[in-house]
Amino acid sequence: MKTNTHPKYQACSVHCACGNTFTTRSTMPRIGVDICNMCHPFFTGKQKFVDTAGRVERFGKKFGGTYSFQKTAPVPAAKVAAAAK
């Protein structure tokens, strides 16, 4: 089997364009990134949805504003029985 075929796995310094720096491990000694968890809008809570041409409202009308991940409150058995009569 050949020796020294794999690159060296070492400590790596990651530098973001916003100035954030953190350490991880990689085969490269330094990595430069444009965006990280400290400046990404999703992680900072500053994410905004741009509504062009009323698409969000149209989607809400079409699907009634309910989504598969939202839980609905269970209907009590008394109301189900009263509705069935």
C-alpha cells in the first residue's frame, strides 16, 4: 500500500468577510468565506421576505394559511358528536 497518499488533517482558521474568525479542522490551513452564522440573515433574525406582486397573499388565499408543519388543536369529542346530529 502506498504511504503518504492522504492530505494532512490539521487545525484550520476560518475567516469571514464580516470579520468573524473561528477554528475548525480541515486539510487546508486557512479558509476564507463570504458569509457565516454571525452575519447570515437567517441566523441573525433579520431575514425579510420580499413580497413581489402579492405572491405571499395569493399563496395564503390558495392554501388558507395552513401549512403541514402547523399543528391544529384537536376538536373535542362533544363538538364532533353535536356536529354529526
